[in-house]
Amino acid sequence: MSEAASARDRLTADRATGLGPGIGLGIGPGIGLGPLEPMLRAWLPAQRWFAGKGRAIGRLRTVSAAELLPPGSAPGLLHLLLDVDGDCYQLLLGIRPSPLPPALAPALIGRAEQGPYAGQSVYEGLGDPRLASLLLERLRSPGTLGPLRFDRDPAVVIPEAPTPRPLSGEQTNSSLIYGDSYILKIFRRVGPGVNPDLELPRALAAAGCARVPAPVAWYEAELPGSEPLTLGVLQPYLRGSDDGWQLALHRLRTGADFTAEAHALGRATAEVHSALAGALPTVALGPEQTARLAAGMTARLAATAREVPALRPYEAGLRGAFDALAASRGAGVSAQRIHGDLHLGQTLRTVDGSWALIDFEGEPARPLADRRRPEPAVRDIAGILRSFDYAARSHRPFAPAWADDCRAAFCEGYARTTGRDPREDPVLLRAYETDKAVYEARYESRHRPDWLHVPMAAIRRLSEPLRPPSHRTQLPAPGSPTLHPKPPRRPLA
């Protein structure tokens, strides 16, 4: 029997039992974890997606618990939502008799000495192909299990897939790839409300925008007194695509031009922004909202300067960008739903040469309500422009002309679609680039001190007085056969 068929049979048997949250676990909502607690306290801080690194865990309590297989199944699969010092985390724990097979040994969390799992091994369930296959079966057959609700696009038939494999290199979430067909993103830190990584791609799909893979299935938790929590999203896997960051680095290593790709990426980004503006509400920023926006940037700068001494000599100059934004009083600026954390690593060049945008979750460290708030689209643009700079400064020797050409090509591509070059709003663009560079300085200081020189180079530049733009994008008349020309190629300096 195939793994998928076996999972389907277990699913049918499970639904017949009418399992609810926490059945047979000896734990329940809002109480302790019993014998699982000591092992989870030791294991959680070592996970890449855990946000509480560097400090001891205080409160550790269950928010919900559900067995996704009938009691006594081997292996078993336990779904947990945990309150860890005020943050809610999603865990999928495998349960097997000890010892674990050699292939699963790296996933071990601990061995239960007492309670309902006494004598059994508890491990990271996503590393077990049998249990990972079960998740896809749940999504293929919508329904509820305790607090969990599984749903899918009724127009899409999800076929059985080969053995899943985890996607390596992720930090804030976990993903499973099913053959070459689908990728399931499992959110680790979750909160009430629809995650933008489900909400925005669905809205784009409904608007007919093909630049973003459309979700085909998802699952949520429905808890008393709370909005549903988005837990996972299944999307088509874009087989053979090139990661935008890796592609840019490859071009740098080989001395190849990247401006044509940057131009096309600018057009793709503009198409996504235009589709989001048409599908979801937009607002005009007035003086009060603009002042509040600038005040938030100024506060982040002050907090970062206290933490990162290298930033302090430039603080006054950087603050000037935010003061200029406040003084602009929001003239002509609109806010809309955006990607929220756009950089080259969130882009894919597909096998047909087109660009796709992925991972619409936004910055995971920000509260979900903030990530769902409309913002000027230039925030995404600033993220991509900073990403070109990051790529160029990761190269030895530094390739400033490569970064400058890519930044210009991206803005020109964006203008070809929207009719307005982002550089024509220099005060707004500079404020968002500065805010992004300050964020980068704080991140690098905390996590990668050897990379601090990258944002510091931008900070030195951005702290200087703003110069008037020295360009003016010339857009052809509508209907011109040269509406989408390739920008001129320029060799690396």
C-alpha cells in the first residue's frame, strides 16, 4: 500500500472516531503539557523559526491540542498550538515507539517517561514522510478535526503526490514539497486573523493576476473568542524556477548583466501592485497619517541607534529623511495592500522567463494587524532596491555600477507598467530606503555582525542631503511599439 493510500485509510478511520482537541492526551486548552513540557522547553530555543532565542522560556501552555490520527496509531501525529511567553506557535509532533529509525533520529525531541506516551519517542513530525503525507490527505479532503478546519479551492483537484521532502534553509516557517507539484507552507508563529500569505494570493488569483501562485488549499484553527488562525497554505510548486537572489549572485560571479531581468522584475512588481490596488481597498494619506508614518520611522531609528553604536554618527542625517516625509504632508500618496517584505529572495524567475512573487506573509516579527494595514507601494520598491545593493556588496570586488544599473532598470520597468517612475517621489522613496537600511543594521548587528558593513554603506549615503533627481524617465505614448524595450546593457565596472 502506498504512503498516500495508507494516510487516506487512517484519515477515514480517524473521522469515524469523532476525535476532538486533546482527546487522550492528558492535556487540554490553557493548561500545562505534562511530561512533554521539559523536552519542549529544551527543544524550542534551538529551532531556527523560534523567535525567543537567547532568553529562557517562562510560560509554556497549550492553546489547543488535537491528535490527527486515532489513539494508538503508530506513528501518531499530535498537533499543538502553544502559548510561549505570549507568542503562539504551531507544532506537529510525531509519536513512535523507541528507538526511532535511523532516518528520523535527527528529528528526536525526547523520550516520554510517563503519561499517555510513556516509553515512546517524540519527534518533529514534518521530518517523517508518512506523517507529512497525511497533511496533504487532510487538505485533499476538506473537513474539521477538533479546532482544525481544512479547506481547498473546489475548482482544483489535488492528486496524490510522491513522498514529500522538507524545504531546507527556511527560518520563520517550515515547508514541504510534494513531488514537483505542490509546496505546503506551515506557519510556525501564528496569530488571530487571515495571514496575508493566504489573503493576498487569493485576492490576486480572483483578479486574474498570474504573477503569484494561487493557493489551492489551506488549514486554520478556530478557537473560542478568536478570529481563525491561518496555519498552512498549499500552492503550486514552480518547478525549475530560479531564486531571484541566487540568480543575481550567479550573474555577479560570472560578470554577466542583470538589467534586463531587473527591468522585467520591475514590470512584474508593478502588475502585482496594480492588481492589489484594484482588488482591495486603498486610502489616501493625509498630513496626520504621514506624520504618524514618519514618527514611527524616527522611533525605530532612535531605538536602533541605542543598540547599534556604529549608527549613532549618522542619526541626525538619517532623521532628516523622516522629517522631510512629515513635511510633505502626504501630498499625492496613497496606501494599499502590498507584499510587505519584498526582496530578491522573495522572487522566482520561472522556466518561461517570467517573474513570480512569493511569500506574502510580510515581516514575521511585526504583528499580524500591522502586516495587513495598507501602506505606500514604495515600501516594496525600497526593499528590492536595497536587495540589489546587498547582492552587489556580497561580491568581491564590490560592484557599485551593477547595483546602480539594476536599481535604475527596475524603476524603469515599474514605470512602464504604472506610468510613474518611483524615483519621481524622492522624499518618499528615500524615507523608505532609510527605514529599510536602519532595519538591516539592527538585524545584522544581532544576527550577522560580519554583514553590518552592507547596510552601513547605505546609511552613510542616505545620511547625506538629498540631491535633486538627475533623470527623467521618458515614457512612450500609449500603443507605441517600443512600450517594453530592453534597457541598455552595461558591463560591470
